[in-house]
Amino acid sequence: ISNERKLLVGTESEVNLPKLNEMFDIDADIPVVIAGPCAVENFEYLDQVAKALKDNGVKLIRAGAYKPRTSPYDFQGLKEEGLKILHEVSNKYKLYSVTEVVDTRDVYLVQKYADVLQIGARNMQNFELLKEVGLTNKPIILKRGMSASINELIYAAEYIALQGNRNIILCERGIRTFETKTRNTLDISSIPIIKRETHLPIIVDLSHSLGRKDIVNQLAKAVLAAGADGIMVEVHPKPELALSDSKQQLNIDEFRGMLSTIGY
Ligand code: PEP
Ligand code: MN
């Protein structure tokens, strides 16, 4: 995006936003880590994950209450009940909570319970939803659509910024290609390009990019070397029993191992 309109999220924009680490009061010498189960399933599981985060110095917990599932017959999330559990657990361990909102009608409710709102890949160009979260004062994680170009991601962020909310965190989560060894193809080149063309922080969701966990440690190091401000990863106490994304969720031991490879 060059020689065009000056974007609010562009590099020349005069707004001075805090760095991602500063936003969540995290030491500048460690990457921001957002971790947690794909979905809130029950209090006990989320409590176990939150305790592991707390014990290992991770400050942001993710968990979906509204799940955008490919099949309508699959687990759709606990909705408000899930938000309540996430709220209770994040308060108990003094963690920032991150959760997805999928519908304009839910934005008010979700922002009452959560600290950070996530727009999922499937909704990256749901412009009405972007405008609605742009009216809140919560940080927004905007995930790249699985078939979206980098320019489209940047313009989607601009929709949010135009409503007044400049607290936007972009998230690379892989794009669709012909490759089948991974769930999506992790486009690492988007990281330095987004750094060059916007002033927004960028994180990488390793779990949804890869769809597998045996190569998460290598890719965590790779995306941080490429300049990512942080990573997101799915963690579940018993991944084999998870109601969604069972294959890609790390168990708590695997999560600790990943953290140690990135300097935690
Ligand atoms: C998620 O993070 O829970 C999720 C559904 O990811 P994505 O929108 O990137 O597919
Ligand atoms: Mn998931």
C-alpha cells in the first residue's frame, strides 16, 4: 500500500501507540505470549491452563466462547456461560483475557467480560463487525483471513481504526495454499512487510497456522526472528479430549517446553 491515501494504521500516521509489551506490562526482552485452549469447555480445564500460564510468567489467556466451526454439527462454544468462566478464571489468576466475537449483536456482551476482543480469520472482512468493535475501547486482535492478502488485512484494520479504536493487533494465522502437510501455510514474510507498512504490532497464531504441534517450537523461533511481537498458541490440559482442534493443542508440558525455547 503506497502512493495511496494516508492510512490511519500506516507508518506515517502520527498516532503514537504503546508497544505490545507495554500494553500488557510485559518485560521488553520477552515476546508476548497468548495461550489457552481453543474453546472454554469447563471451569476445571480453563483453571488448569490459567495456573500454568501464571506459573510460567504468561499474562494473556485465550479461549473461545463463540466458535466459528466449519460444521454446524460441531461444538459451537458455551457462549455467555463460557464468557463467565473466562472472566472468573482470568480474574482469579490476574490474567488478561482474549476471546473471539463473531457477531455484531454480541459485541456489547463480550466486551463486558473480556479484556481483548478477537476477530477471527473468517470474519476479517465482516465490515459491520469491524466497525462495531472499532467503537469499543478494548484492544482488538484482527486475524488475517485464510484467503486474504496483506493489503486486505491492512484495510480491514483501517475499518476498525476509522471508528476511533487504534488499539489493533494484527495476527498472521496462515493462508490457504496447495500444501497439505500443514493446516494452512504460515506466511512469515507478512511479518516484516506489515512492520514496514503499518505501525501496528503483529503476532502469529502458530496453532491455527500449522494445525499440528510437532513443529511449533521451530516456527515460534522463526516468527520471532522475523520480527513478530508475540505468538499465540493453543494449550489444553488433555488435548486428546478437546472438543475442537484436538490435534494442534499443546498439553501443559509441551507448552512449558515451547516457552523455554523462546526465552521464558
Ligand atoms: C481461533 O483463534 O480460535 C480461531 C478460530 O482461529 P482462526 O480465526 O485464525 O481460524
Ligand atoms: Mn482453535
